[in-house]
Amino acid sequence: VKIYYAAIESGDYYEGWASQLQEQAKKQGAGFDVGYAEKSVETQDAQVKSAVSDGCNVFLCGLVSADIATEIKAAAEDVPIVFINQAPADEQLEKDRYIYVASDEYMAGQYQAEYILEKLGSKDEINVAILKGPKGASGTVGRTNGLKQTLKASGKKINYVFEDNADWSEETAKEMMGMFLKTGRTVDCVVANNDDMAGGAVTAFEEAGTDLDSVLFLGVDASANGCQAIADGRMDFTVYQPMSDQISAAVLAAQRLAEGKPIGDIEGASKDGKYILVPFEKVDASNVKQYM
């Protein structure tokens, strides 16, 4: 089995994925190669075509953009693809041929909402600020929907006092929250689609001299900084995305597809054979030490 990982861009994050994917592929006796598209659709297309001619028989692919799945499938010819890092539209997936491996993004937002409802259960009305990732990114959409639908189902009056895309950036989130605080509106919780943005919000509140204890700060990722902030009492909650579980599931699925076998018995596989979803884990002050 020859696996090719078509990655979104170089840099610590995706290179970290590549080295763990390679390690896992090696354990399973599969060949492994990687190309970084540097966020260019043309580059990704060319890398995929070149990998096909080099004899690659299954792709792991982080799409540069969710809406280029059709082009990438065409470039891959008949070679099966395991999508990771960025979800294509459901209709682009096909049982045991084009699949997506990830954590269930909706669940991350649901867990954030459950924490808010548990901590602020005595309030009939909750003021929420949301810091979102890039428009249209699968993490942004899933996490925000999970949060909003779970809060809505509580029957409480939920006021969204602020909502904008800080695009995963700590600095942008800090600027946005700094401006929001100048409006003098009250907020009970700041919910971010990732830990970096939650951290930026915390810093903005600290710089404005606002009491952190009166506001809940929630992120996603259980990043090193996010966990440290929880341990220090500056942040309240995050969600751990078990990357190593996603990586072993992705490589195992890739091997199955390359051999023309189904993925149905892999843990987390959906009934329709198009997804493998690895559960998230809740992290707060009570268990943060085990994630550090």
C-alpha cells in the first residue's frame, strides 16, 4: 500500500500530522509520502496527479478548500481518498471509497453548551459572545451549530450579544473582545471555536480590568496554552480532540480502501460507510492535569 498525504500547507500543525501519519503507516507496513499545497488549489491538484502517476493507491487528503472535492477526486482518477482536516460536503463522499475521518465537530459545541447550562443553570437568560473560526470551515460550522442548538433546546432565553469570525486567531479575538467590552454590554460566557481565540478573549478582559470570575471562557482543542489557562483559573472549559485516535483510524481506513475492503468494522464508522467519527473529551479544572 502506497499512501500519499495531500496536506493543506506546511508549518508545525500539518507537519505534525504528517509525521504521526507516517509513523502509523510504517507500523502497518505501508509506504508514505506527503505534499504541502501551501493553500493553493492548483498546487494540490498537481500534487495529487503526480502522486497517481507515481503509483500511489490511496490518498489522505486535507482539502485546501471544502468546495474543491470534485476537482481533487478527478485528479485522483480511480484512487480512493480518506479526507481529513477539512470536511467535504456529504454528497462528495461515497461508501468505502471517499470517506471523512474526524472528530464530530457538532459534539464539541454541544459539550460547550452543556457546560454553560450546568454552570449557569439558575439563570433564565444567558448572554453569550461567540468567537468563530473561518467562515465555512467545517470546525466553525459544526462547533457553532452544536453550541447554538443545544442552548436553544434548553428553553432558556439566549442572547447572542456578540458573534464574529476571528479566524482561529488569538490576536484577532483579543481585538474583537476589546472593542466589545467598550460597548458596556454584559456577557455571561465567551465561547470560542478554538482555544487560541478563547485565550485572546481572556487577555482582552484582563487588560480591561474585568473580573474573570464573573464570566465563563470556553474553547476547543485542549491545546497546551488552553490547558495551562484552565489550570491557572483563567479559562474554564475546553474539549480534547484525540488526534492520535484520528490518525490511527485514518491510516487503517486508508489501508482498507487501498485493498478494496470495507471500513464498517472500524470503531466510530458510520452506518452509511462515509464517515469515521472519533469522540471528543471534556476538559475542565477537575481533569485538566491529565491533558497537560
